[in-house]
Amino acid sequence: MAVSVEASYAYCQQLARRAARNFYYGFRLLPRPKRMALCAVYAYMRRVDDLADTPGEAETKRRMLGEWRELTGRALGGEPGEEPLWPALADAIERYRIPPRYLLDVVAGAEMDLESVVYPTFNDLRRYCYHVAGAVGLVCLYVFGFSDRRAPELAEQMGIAFQLTNILRDLGQDYRMGRVYLPEEDFQRFGCSPRDLTRDVAPAAPLAEMLRFETSRAWEFYRQAWALVPLVEEDSRRALWALARIYSGLLEEIERRRFDVFSARARLSTAEKIAILLWARLGPAESYEFKQRDRSWRGLGWALLRHRAR
């Protein structure tokens, strides 16, 4: 029996609420139609990730991703398969005029993870980051809504900033999976080796210096991409700002820990994420400006009360 669009959206929302630990916080600030559309997008991206990360031979996973690519084309052409996410995704694609090629770019990014994950230069890594995150940013942009021609490039940069943050956060875990995303040229520049990523304590020089460099590079992407916030439709700005603030907050946490991403995973507490949502919902618009390394959320509640009392 075919799944209705309403039931499909409900399935996607349940999945996003359960699995999108960072993204769903920002989704909650959107009007319901946009929130549900992004839940459908998330469900699609989650399925692609699961196909790439499931245990098994690379060739088997490559075949499954190829089949998923074909299913995507058929579903968007009006022939949805058995996956419950398809009706919602097709509706979101049509409603917000999302170019389907961005979805297929994400599938191509998942296929890149099936190869030997080594990137000689940052340009090589950036190409990968576009496929797994920049393309996601472009999909989200169409849901957020925009009219400024600068917006797509900035959305791609925001996605790359998020992915660079993910790479730094997951260095040890990825190394154990045989994946080294940081460019070979940077290891050589700082006199490091990927074997240095096997540690389970805070890194010593020169690895710490290399990670400081990688963090600064990510901050530059955030700095440039932050100009996207005022370019999306007004009802999407708070959500976009919250998402960017949560992810840049992870980068701040990595710095605060002196780049120790090996002994425990860098994360923001639930309280910190809620504080960001409160500020996005209640704070003054001028507070949405880019502020690097400004993690002052502990006193946020009182600041909000003072602002609302004016």
C-alpha cells in the first residue's frame, strides 16, 4: 500500500527528531511547512549515510548506492518505491523547487567514502566537502528561500564549514575506520603523520599546531558564510543562525579542549543548545552577526530577560 504524503512527512519528522541531534534544534525554529520539508531532506541524507556506513564490502555498498540513485530518479519522476520517505521528499522537492542534482551529488559524496580516503591537497578535500555537505547546504537554501544571487555560493561555504567541523571532531573515530580526511600536504607542512591520530590524549606539538591551523581554516569558512543569514527569507533566518551557531560552537569546544578530540567527543550540552535556540527566538536581530570564539551562553538567560524587559 502506498504511503500518503502526510504519513511520509510524519515518518521523516520522527526520524529527524530521533537522529538529527544538532540539526533538529534549528529545524524547530522554522514554519511548519519548511520544518517538515527539511525533515524529509534529512531522512534522505540519513539513508544515504547509512548505506555508505553499513558493514560490508565496498563493492556491495557501491551497488546499493547505485540502486539508490536509480530509486531517487524514479521517485522524483512519480514512481515512489517502498521507502516511506519518498512521498514527503518528492513533495518538498516540488514545493521548494529544489534541483534534484544536489541530492545526487550527495550520493556521489557517499561513494567517495568507499574509496581509499586520502586527500593530497585541500582542494581535493574541498571537492569531497562539497559533495557531502555543500550540496546539502544548497538543498536547505531552497527550503529557506532566497532571491540574492550571492546566496548559493554562501550556502555551499556554510556546508563546507559544517563538514570541516565534523572532520575535526571525528578525527580519531575516522582514523580507526581507515579514513584520513585532513590533507596530506598539511601533515607534511607541520611534520606530522596520520599515525599521530591514534592517540587518546590531548595532542602535543606539532599535531596541535596543525589542528590549530585546520580550525582557523574552518573559522574562515564560517566568517564568509555568515553573510548568508540576512539573505534567506525572514522566517528562516533564526533557524539558519541557530544551526550555524551550534556548529561553530562545536569548533569553539574543540579549541577550548586544546584540540583533544581523541579522549572524548566534542559536543555541546543540551542546555547550551537550548540557550542558542532561546537567543535565536528572543534575542535582538543585531545579535545574529558573526562572532568568533564568543561562547558566553552561561549567562544567556539573564541577558534575555534584561532584553525583553526593556
